[in-house]
Amino acid sequence: MKRQVVEVNGILCEVVATYFDEVTKKKITSEEDKKIVSDIFREVLNTI
């Protein structure tokens, strides 16, 4: 697997996950999509 690093607000961050919706065949672009992923992350973090 290739390591991917991106800059966010001047801070270098390593990408640990990406999202692709198999149903809509698109990457996260809309605010609604971002909310769905945010909810998923929140649920995962609450189980740790």
C-alpha cells in the first residue's frame, strides 16, 4: 500500500482512510456525504 500525505491548513497529515460510496459511485463531495462519514467516525470512536 502506498503512503499518502496531504497538507491540511498548513499541517502535513497521513491519510489513514478514504471513502468511496459503492451505491452512488462517488467520493465524498457534498455536505450531506461529509455528515454521513462524520457520523460513521463518531460511532467508531465511541466504541473504542
